[in-house]
Amino acid sequence: MRVHTAVVPAAGMGTRFLPATKAVPKELLPILDQPALQLIIDEAVGAGVDHIVIVTSHTKPAIEAYFAPAPDVIAKLRSSGREAMADRLQSIGRDVQVSFAYQDEARGLGHAVGCAREAVGDEPFAVLLPDEIMGSSALLDQLARLCESTGGSVVGLKRVPHDQVGSYGVIDPVGEADERGVIAIKDMVEKPSPADAPSNLIIIGRYVLTPDVFDEIAKVAPGAGGEIQLTDALRAQATRSPFHGVVSDVTRYDTGNPFGWLTAVIEIALADPSMGAPLTDWLGQLMRWNSVG
Ligand code: UTP
């Protein structure tokens, strides 16, 4: 069955980005002129998704406000002839069905995904972490097709230097990846020490999961800080059902911390048709001033 729902967990506290995230949700921080969340929705729609479930918190009302109608500003834009921007604003939340689920206490990623159970129903669904921005919809599309053909959950993977595995979920593979990057997974471990890591393949923030994962999430015991880890629920699936990953070299930006966000914004601006050239000039000048100074 084609994957048509995507869950976007957005109820976290964004502590690595404080104090900015005290008032502005991390998911709405701008990437040039649009919130990160919009890029995530565009990626999902590009992979065939037509229903987005945002897991949010009542302490983050700005997320829902982003999708609310804005008749005054649209009328103002139209009266001054700015039709393209008026159309763009009007399409937010209309070109795809957006619904909300609530997680009022940040009890971990597994718990956040579990909060979307009712909205998702009994079918495979995608999960996109909104603080990881991808250059295209290609990986999500590949994951959705692989879930359809294998009938099991699938995750996006990236190969990293061995000493960097300790901040991520790391998979224990069966054999090697095939020519499409597809690899079977028998187990996984969250944030291992490099010496104990079963591979150097980390799980990145794109998943397509079969709905039995909700029963597994409900069984997961809270770990450190009371958090319910998604990896624990995925491990349970991997031990009894087909479970695969796709090793990808898709462009990926980690915008969950200030440095990652800044480098993402610069790279994306350098590739932007209207900003690339002036930004390159400005950066060149800055470098020259710095080397003179
Ligand atoms: P992160 O761990 O990157 O986000 O979770 P965070 O907890 O908000 O950030 P820090 O670590 O404190 O800086 C990845 C995504 O999962 C969501 C977050 O909103 C983020 O988009 N999340 C995380 C939830 O929705 N609920 C949670 O309990 C935890």
C-alpha cells in the first residue's frame, strides 16, 4: 500500500537552541525565507505523502498559527499587486491535509510518534525529524517503495567515521548493502561507544514504519530521563519482521543546533539563484578583510 501519511514530531523543547527556542519553536526557525517545517512538508509531499500529522505541544502555539488562514495579510498583498506571495501564503496547509496530535510532556521520540497513533490509523507511515533537512525527496521516496515491497519497516542510513557513532542510533546489519544501498538489519543500538558499535551506519531522521510499531512503543520501558526511545520499538520489530535500511549519500543538514543551522542556511543560500552570487561576493570580501586584519 502506498504510504500517504507522514508524522513530524515537533513537541521537543529545543534546548540546544535556547534562548531562541524559548519563544520560537525550533521547527519554525527560518531557512532563508521559510520555516524549516515547510521544507520538511515539501519533502514529504514530493515523496507522495498527502497527509501530515504534526505532533506538537500546547506550549508551542506558533506551530498551529503557521497553518492558520491569514486573510488580512493576503488581502494586503493582493491590493499591492504581490499576487505570487499571496498565492504562496494561501497554499500553506491547503495543498496537503495537515492535522495535529499533542504530546504535552517531552517524553522522547518514541512517545511522540506514539501520540500520532489515532491520526495515522492502521497503515504504514513515514516519520520525518524536522531538525534534519534533506536536499530532496529521493530518500523518503525510496524508503516508501522499499516498505511497500518488503512489507516491513525501513530507515534511512548514513555511513560515518567510526569515532562519530556515539551520538546516534547504530544498526547491526546482515551482510552488505546491495547496489541500491539496501541492507537488511537484525538489530540496532542507541548511542553506543565506538568500541561496542556493531557498524558505522547511523540511522538518520527518515523512517517508513509499519503500524505494529505502535504496539511496540506502548511496551517500551522509559529509559534515562523518562524518555521512551523510538530505537527500542524498532529493535523489537527488527528481531521478528523484515527490517531494512537504505544507505544514502543524500545531502543532509542537521539544523537542531546553532552551528548546524548556520552552515545549512549558508549552503542553501549559496545554491539559491537570487542569493548565491551576491553571497559569494560578500563571503569573498569578508575573507579578504579577515586575512588583511
Ligand atoms: P531532538 O532531540 O532533536 O529535539 O528530537 P529536542 O528534544 O527538541 O531538542 P534538544 O535536544 O532539546 O535541543 C528530534 C525531533 O523530535 C521532536 C523534536 O521536536 C524534534 O523535532 N521530539 C523530541 C518530540 O516531538 N518529542 C520529544 O519528546 C522529543
